[in-house]
Amino acid sequence: TTMRQGRLQEGLRKPASRGVVGRGRVSRREVSSFSFYSSSSRSTRVRALAEEASKVGGSGSDDEILAKALQRGEPCSFDREDIVHESSSPDLPSWTQNDTSYLKQILCARVYDVAEETDLQRADTLSTKLKNTIFLKREDQQQVFSFKLRGAFNKMANLTSEQLERGVICSSAGNHAQGVALSALRLGCKATICMPLITPDIKVDAVKRLGGNVKLVGENYDECQAYAIKTAEEEGLSYIHPFDDPFVIAGQGTVGVEILRQCSIDFVNQDQDLDAIFVPVGGGGLLAGIASFVKQVRPDIKVYGVEPLGAACMTEALMRGGICTLNQVDAFADGVAVKTAGTETFRLISKFCDGIITVTTEEICAAIKDVFKDTRSILEPAGAVSVAGLKSYCRLYGVKDKVFVAVTSGANMNFDRLRLVSDIANFGAKTEVMLATSIPEKPGEFKRFVDVLVGDEKISVTEFKYRYAMNESRMAYILFSVEVDEDTKQKESLLARLSNAGMDTIDLSHIEAAQRHLRHLVGGRARSFTGAIPDERILEVTFPERPGALGKFLSELAPEWNVTLFHYRQTGNLETNLLIGIQIADSQFGSFQEAMEKLDYRAEEIDSTAMDAFGMFLY
């Protein structure tokens, strides 16, 4: 990462206490050097990292990304006195020199020509689960399913008539683009929307429906933004920044105004008060706006930002003492996947924010599921980041009987991502674990394995994948997932049972690559010296999806019917289909059919046409 303050010099400074922000005045002096934390020695003395071209996340070692040193749910530590800011742009309005002026700008922001005052909705299920009162600020209810139209319209409403006549331009892959397009439609001006070539058609079409002139340019957002800025200069268009603009920040700050007003109404004649607000962070426009208002009006209320661990540009900037650029970002939560924090947003956040929490992809997916349970709405990953951070914070500190608000910032979810979110969600909520176990490859061991797995607790199996393996080790390998109750330590009990039975097991629950890919690679060709497996039949079996169904099925198989393939994933339906391979001689197939009839399960052999394709991969 190239540090933008100039050449860094070696030095030492005293770190702030863990999880607590310094209360000093923010330094706004111009300096050419500063020092920042190394995660390996933050608890005592800190060595400064030198070289102007120092890399953040360059070589892949954990201590290069300081955010990785934080516990899950822990707000980052930083000292306001040590923050170094860049020079203010001469293009900024003069009122930005006085931070109290943001109060007036936020209160007077023109947003309600296009935006609505969204609901502050109590999340009853989540409140019960976390033992705190949780409210969701439903910005996903806006006309474009995101808060972004607030800042976009306020910025454009403050342009001169001449600027509006020439037109505006922006760069965005989604929510900001729709906000600018809708604002241009309402203000009667032309809008050029630059979007990366990889932008999904659903988002491109949404912008076109709002009248935006879409230009698909650049392989990524950085190339797209560079083109938009260059075009703005060449054609005299007004560039509408997605976050680093005072009028955009003020527009987003109206969310904070609504939260305080709605809480004051909800808490009338109740012995309650708002304790903290959790806000998603990308470039920082929403957090800067909300924190600038709330902390000047109600300084007793905590305001925390939340951003993905794989795109923690604001956390890194605060912990290092100045803006830095990440070499790469995880684009799973694409709405907050930003490499470099904004100059003005960073200045305001470092002054008013109480810290930033980082969350994992698993935690984000679990938060999407939590919100769905309470609202029946499906948030995009960026829209659920704040909920994920709130949950992590509650778990880490064990807080109870507090009142928290999470801003659900958007719901522009691509439909084809729902399967991945669903697969990962239970691992993030720690209600499902993925494991890999080795057992001897001989008849009867598969049934013994299932008996040990289910145990007296009748644990529910949600995924099961196995393929016959007759190799030198004579060991078979099974990948499976089960539902567990974290509070009762079911996972630990399960791992102990398997270990005591001599079945070596690996926990894959927190290996994201396993959840994304490994589960789809298990199976395939039988690892056998003999090639084709004698008397193997490949069948599709339909059976009820309920606890005990799998064990009941295996119990009815005769000891001589050896299982050679097993492929199952829970679907959430009343019935589900699994693919199974069994060694059954022709003389025994009638007995197998009788066993299936007794169970009232349907079992059909894969027909010859399909087997031509299956055979390409199974043998």
C-alpha cells in the first residue's frame, strides 16, 4: 500500500487501550511523517513501519493487515491525537472548516424529494437471541433499495443551474448509480453512469430504467472511476462522488437524524434509551454523516462502524494513523468493497466515531438470515454488515438489556448469490458445522460411522458426501455437515465421540474455500485398483427430510450391501433426493426393493442414458 502522507519515518508511540478510543483533539496539522501500529507488538511498544511504498496485505502474512489482530466484535483502537490528515481540497465548501456546520447542513439537507423516512423496526427474534433490544433502520426500503439516493440527491440539489444543465457523471457498480440516475430524473438533468464491464445485467438494467446513460468501461471499479473523472474534466460534467463529498455526507447524515427522532418517540414513558448505533462502512460517507450528527447532539450514544475484514480500509487507516490503500479487497460485500477511505470521511470518522468492528463473510451471511427471520426481507451482503458487527459486539462483551440500532443499508441482492449465502449462513451462525472424517474401507463401517455420528442426541445430518476408495491405506473419506446447538457444546461432544471411536476428524467449518468449493469436489471417480466396482448400482433415493431418516435408511440395508457412493445435501423441503451407490448382486435386488417399500422410500436406478454421463466421472 502506498501511504499517502509522504515518506514514513521510524519511531515509537504509546498505543491507546484496547477497544477504547483516545479522547484528544484531532490534529489537522500538515506533517510529512507518522508512525503506526504493528499488530505483533500493539500491547506494549510499537515499531513504526518505514518506506513510502509499504504494502498492506502484500505478502499475505497476518501482521500486515492490522485489523486481523482484533477479536471478533472488538472496535479498533486508535488515538485521536496521533491521526494525521491530508490537506483539505480547495474545492471543499468553506463551511467544512467548522464541523458544527455539518449539523446545519444535515438538518437542512434536501433528501426527501426522492427519499423516504424509513422504518425503525424492532427485530424481535434477534432481540431475544442477543438478550438486548435490537432495532433495524430499514434503509433497504428506499425506492432504489439503498440509502445512497440521499447523498446523491443532496449533492446534485446543491449544484448551480449551469452545472445541472451541463450534466453529471458518476462511477458505480450499483447503489450509488441508481441514486444518481433517480436524482437526475427528478432534477431534469442528464446523467452519465459509468459502470465496470463486469457489472451484473440486473444493475445495469435498473439504471437504464431510471433514465441513466450507462457506459460500461474498465475491468474493475478503479479503471471505471478513472474514466469517469477524466470524462468529467474533458466534458465539463459534475462528478458525483459516491462518498467523499460534504454534501453527500450531509445527505447520508439524515439517517442519523431520523434514528434519534424515532427513538425519542418509541421510548416515551419507557425506562429505555439508545446505547449504540452500528453503521456499515465502505468509503465512509454514511458513517461520517451519522457520527457527525449523533455525536454532536447526543455524545453519550456510541457510534460504531462495521466493515468486512477483507475490505477494512477505514479500520486500517485509523489503526495506522492515516489513509492507506489496500492492495486488494474481498468483493463479497461489493457495496462496501473499497480500497481507499475518503479524505473528508476519514477526517470526520476519526473525530466522531467510537471505533470500527470487522466481520467475516460467514458472519455477514448469518446476519442476512437473521434479518430475513425478522423481516422476511433479503439484504445484500453490504446491507447486513452492520447487523453482523452488532452481533459480534454483543457476543464478545456479553452485554445485556441494552438498546442497539443497526442500519440495514441495502437490498440489491443478485438472485444467483442466494445459494452461496444460504450455504455459508449456518456456519456463520455456528448452527452448522462441516467436518471430514476417515474410516476403514470395509463393509459395515459406514453404518457404524453413522451410529457414532448421530449418537444419543439424534443429531441432524445436513450434508453427506462419500465415494468408495480401495487404495493402499484402505481408508475411506467422508465429508459431512450437521446441525449443532452451540450453547450445549454439541460440536465438542461430537468430535469427542468420533475420536473415541478411532475416526480421525477435521473441522472445516471456518475454512471458506471448503464451503465454496470442496463440498462440490468430493466424490468423483472411485479410488480402486480394479476400476469399475463389481455389482455397483447408482440410484436416486427420495426420503423424508427429518431427523433419523438417514439412520433408518442405512439400518434397512443388508450387511452384504456395501455403500460405495453417498451424495446428500439438505434442501429444506419435506422430501429430498440423495444419490447413492450400493453393491447389490442381481439376485439380491428384489430384496433391496422390498426394503425400500417397507421404509416407504422411493429408489430408482439412474437410467442407461444418464449413466453414460455419470460413468464419465465415476469410473
